[in-house]
Amino acid sequence: MPRKAKQNNAKTKHNSTTSVEAKLKYAVDNGDAQIEQKTIGRRKGLRTVITIGDKSYQYNPNKITKVLTTKLNKLTKTNQFEATHEIKRVYQDIRLKKALKSYAVKHKAETTDVESNFNLYANAFTITNIHLKALRGLSYLKYQYDKLSEYLRTNPGMKILVVAAVNFLTDEDADGDEPSVTHDVKSRRYEVTNTTELQDVMNDMATYIVTQVESKQFHTSGLHVHSVDKLTVHYDRYNPTRAVLTLSYQIG
């Protein structure tokens, strides 16, 4: 099956069942609903139904009816469900972050100092040997904090910019194929004056690049994100006092 068809099928299935299934599982675990086998009207054989109170609703996990969806929405519209769901979401988020950190420690990327190809930046380094799928490779940015904070401690400020070389598969490529297209996606320029700001900036740069990939709508050209091939971090000295004086001169 073509890659695009697989993705569309997976996306449709996810969008139509995931949230409702979570609510159904909660209702069953909480004793508010039961999954049973019953005879419906004059139909032969047993049918799978969801029984809530004194009413039964026909249940097909691949195509949940609007009536059942509405009932589950009303049944789980409680503070208890919201709290349970939020705890689960946070737990899953923590597990994912731990998994990424464990992977990054086990499969260390290679960091190499290079010459910046941007005239306004005197320093640069690349992050390669990234094996994480999709855009998860951007998580390696935050592990460069120590390297950049050392530079920041000896300078009044730092300007920084990141270019991500993102690999793409086309609609004709199969899941196991090597990516055939690469596009550079650039972050905006950040100006940092202390190590506290730097930590936030490292996270924000990754988020900005993800947003850029989405806004460029590569999927409309039949491209699908495969992985991050390389990250190039460009940085240089930034003097906040000089910047303020220049701005004041321009305004005056």
C-alpha cells in the first residue's frame, strides 16, 4: 500500500476512535458502562453492545456511532474524568521524555565545530549521527546547553540561530526506504544575555522549527517528515549595551 494511503488510514482511524475509546475505557473501568453480547431486535446472533444504565448501544470499535459518542461525552463530563485523564497524559509525557533522554545518552550524537557559513556568526558546530525518527532529533538541542553556556559566561551576550536539515519521504517511497529529499529549516535569531534565558531558548528553538515545518506545509507537495539529518548551531558575541545605543541613535 502506498505510504500516503497508509498515513491517511492511520490518521482517520486515530481521529475517529482514540478520544472516544479513552472515555469508554474509563466508563467501563469505573463501572458506569459494560461491554456485552446481546440480541438486537429481530436480528440473528449476538451483537456487541455497550450498556449504560438501562440502555444498550451497538458497538463497533472501528466505527463508533454518534449516539454512543454523545452518551460517553456526557457520562465522562466530570472533574474526576478530567483529573484522571490529565494524570495519565502527564505520566505518558514524562515516560516519553525519559525515553528520549535514555536514547540520547545511549546513542550519543556527534558534535563537531565547523566554520559558520553565515557572515554575521563567527562560530558554529554541527550535531550529526541522529537516529531518532520524525522531528524528535530536535531534542538534542537542549543537550548543548553546557557548551553554549560556557561561551556565554565569557561574553556579555550571545546571538544564536539553528538550521535543521530535515529528511523527507515522498508519497512513492515505502516506509523502509531511505529519505530522498532534504530541506533546511531555519530558526529565528535569538539574543541571550544570561544562562537562565539560554535554557528557555534551547527549548524554544526546537518548538520554532517544528512550527516552521508545519507552516511550510511540505505535505502539500507530497513530502512527509522522516527524520532530522543534521543540526547546525550558529552563534556569536552579542553586546546588549551596544544594541540599545544603536537603537537610541536610530530613534533620535
